[in-house]
Amino acid sequence: MDGETMASRVSYIATATKRARRQRIRKLTRELFGHLLLLPLSIVYMIPFFWMLSTALKTDQQVMAWPPVWIPHPIAWDNFPKAIQFFPFWLFLKNTLIIAVFGVIGIVISSSLVAYSLARIHWPGRDILFGITVATMMLPYHVTMIPLFIVFKNLGWINTFLPLIVPAWFGGAFYIFLLRQFFMTIPQELSDAARIDGASELRSYLQIVLPLAKPALATVALFEFLGRWRDFLGPLIYLQDQKKYTISLGLSYFRLEHGTEWQLLMAASLTLTIPIIILFFFTQRTFIQGITLTGIKG
């Protein structure tokens, strides 16, 4: 190797190193700028939560103090047990969990089955039915609220958990769309190989597709659980017995009974909010992965 070739290679390596360094600096600059932009926005979004936390730890005098007290002193930790004792918290929590758990199980099973048939099985009218399914998402809940109430009333389901659980076992248009998009990203060759080996569609669904769709299934389960946890209109319409109230109705009941005791109301609200925050942080990576991958293929 002559000196000229060696010099050209050294020059090429130096140029490539400088280019890589410049790209790394630009990437770090963009990330730094993005974090600097998101930091004040995150502070703005955290203000309501911090105010709820601050109010939950205040005494009666500090709640209505002017100027507002942001950091309570002394801290009234006893607001939390008082708030729980003021209404049947554990009963309402049990009712909410019953509705949420059975609703999540139903929506995951039914929506994944329908999504599998729309994404992996070819049959006449499949695309038309998928279009009709997606079109139902344009119907507001208030349009179908009265007809559904009449149906459930004729079935004798009013003042039971059935109107809040059974519809989940017939699928949800949004979840069907979400899972279908994810199922279409799974290579069709895997299902074809399973059919050649003699596997049925049900076995292919259970042993091939579902294990690969855990991020999407976790996303659907999390969405449904959050929706059931904070649902207010559904329990308000169908539940009449106070012993069957959910958490959302319990908070409304608490507000009517003890509306002026804002520190206790905030303590009760915070008690119900913290589990959702913890759940999101534990499932954040799977949740984001599921949302990202469901939009890869249309």
C-alpha cells in the first residue's frame, strides 16, 4: 500500500468521524431542545394534580385561605382515613373491580376473535363488514343510550351489573380496529405453515397470533380498564341500589353529602387516582409499544 492510498484512507476516516460527530451533536441538540420544550408543558399539566394533592393534605382553615396555600402546614394525613370512612369505599371499590375485570376479559376475548377473522381469514363480505364496524364508531353513545336502556329494561337487567358487563362480550369497534391493524402486521406465512401442519383456525389464533399480540392486547385491556374505572354515565343510568354503586358514583354521592369538605373530597379522589397512575407507569412500555405497532399496516 503506497503513501497516497494510505493518506486517502486516513482522510476518509477523519471525514467520516467528523460527520458522525456532527450528526451526534445535532441529535443531542434536538433531544435537548425537545426536553426543554416539554419540561414547562409537563409542569403546567402537573399543576391540577399537585393542587389536588395539596388540598387533600390541608386542614379546614387552609382550604379557603387567601392567598392560596400550596404547601400545607401542618399536613393533615388523617384526611385519607376520614374520607374513606365517610362513604362505603371498599364496597364501591369491589363493585367497580367486578365490572372492570369482567369487562376487560370480555372485550379482549370478543374483540380479538372478531379482529382475527377480519385480518387473517378470507371470506366474502369481510371488508364490507369491517367498514360497517368502523362506521359504528361515529355514533355517539347518547344516540344509542335510550334504545339500549329499553332493551335492558325488557330483559329485566336494570339495577344489575349485566348492562355494564355483557356488551363488552360482543366486542368494541375501536378495539376491533386496533387489534386488526396489529394482526395484519404478523406474517401470514406463520398461519399458513400452521395450516399445513394440520392446525385449525382456533389453534392458530390461540398459539400463534395471541402470543405475538401481547402488546396490543395489553393496550386494549388498559384502555378498557381505565374506561370502566372512571365510567360515570353507565352506572348512573343502570344502577339504582346504593349498595351496587361504583367508585365514580360513590364520589358523586360523597360530594352531595359532604360537598363543603373539599379536603376530604380531594383525599377520596386522590385515593382513586393513584392506582391508575401506578398501573400506567408499570404498563407504560407495553402500552406505547402496542399503540405504535397497531398503526404499522393498514
